[in-house]
Amino acid sequence: MEKNAPIGFFDSGVGGLSVYARFRHALPNENTIYYGDLKNLPYGNKTQEELVCFARNILDFFKTKNVKAVVIACNTSSALAYDFIKNDYDFKIYPIIQSCAKVIAGMNINRIGVFATVGTVKSGAYKRELCRYKSELSVKEIACPNWVSIVEGVGLPYEESDIKIHLDEMLEFNPDKIILGCTHYPYLMERLVKYAPKSIFIDPAEIFVNYLKNDLFLNDNLKPGYEEFFVSADVESFLKNSQLFYNVKECNEADACIGNFS
Ligand code: DGL
């Protein structure tokens, strides 16, 4: 694999930029391409079959870009699509949940909460992956169906109760830590810390980027690498919402290159 080739990142929308921003900060000289699948947003309520199809289309797109690796900066896709596509490409694919589970399970904790999308929670992927490394861990997963809409600004106006209802239920479980198991959720941190200490929350992005740093075949560029952004729809809304996580200045619609997603 060509070490100067770009690394692909994808998510349903701007959420994956919470991973991407940390990555660019840690490894600014890598060449990167980010893909936001806004046409199919939100992923959280899609079927496994649909998610596998979206992932394949995006990976096929990255293949045309000759990437050296692809980062699935989306928990829902890691939970429901990764197992079906992981052996079909000649570049390495990094799913967020599976890449972070060992480090999280290795923390000195016994009870862990997970906030995630409906799809991720139903799949039980966090529990399965964490318990592979620590079988006695007690895991409570709670789906927060409105939280992605709050971040992407496509759904309901934000209500304090949308946040609090799930947090109250989680705190009753008395967790040592709570994983923000959807890449959109770190944006809600300011609201979450009104009701619980910041130290209780784990944003897997930091663990994920460390993992990538140690595992990727890095280039030897001495200058900042190039970056490109693509979406399958809604360039304007991506550019606007991206500012929550990263200063994206230019973005292209790439649907035509990759065919029909539905
Ligand atoms: N940000 C994604 C995740 O980490 C998906 C959110 C969605 O589109 O529902 O799961």
C-alpha cells in the first residue's frame, strides 16, 4: 500500500468530524478525505441491510480515490455494517467501536453506560466488544433517538428534557463511566455536564485516534497533508454544521460518482 495515499473517513453527517478533527490535530501531515452521507442521515434508524449498502457504496468511492485505509467514524456503521464488508477491500478498515473496546474495558471500572443510536443499542455491539476483554463488566446501553437531530439541526427544536430523560435513567444505573457511543454526541457535552461530572463521560474519539496513530502506515510528509470533503447531499447544511467540530471550508457533492444509495 502506498504510504502517501489518503485515508478515508466516513459518517452519516458531521458527527464523524469529532473524530476527524482530533486526527488532523494529531497527524496533520496525512492526506485525508472525509465523506458525510447526509442523503441517508440519520443512520440510527436504518436497517442492517441499508447500512451495509451505504457502507459498501462509500468504500467503493474511497477505492476510486486509492485510499490506504478507511476509518469508520460512525458507531452505527461499525456496529451493523463492518462485519459484512471487512474482508472485501484491499485497504485496512478501522471501525470505531471494535478499535476502542480493549482500552475502555481495560480501565479500572465495573459498571459502564453507553449512550448511542437505536441501531447501535439494538445490535448490542458495545456490550459484546467490551465483554470480549472483560466479561464481568456490567453494561447498560441507552438509545437517544433525538440527539443526532439536535446536532444536525434537522429535527425537533432542542428541549432540555431530551437530554435529561436519558441521563437520569443512566445515572440510576450508577455507572463508573458513560461512553458517548455516537460521534455526534460530544457536541452535547456542555449540556450533559450540567447534570453529571465531565470526568464520567468517555468520548471514544481520543482513544480511537491513539489507536490509529499506532496502527496506520503513516506517510513521511513534512508539510500538512491535503484534505477533501464530500457529501451525498446538502452541501450547505454540512458546511454550516461542520463548524461545530471543524472548520470545513469547501465541500463537494459526490453522489454522482457513487450511484444511488437507496
Ligand atoms: N454519528 C453516527 C454514530 O456514531 C450516526 C448517527 C446517525 O446518523 O444516526 O453512530
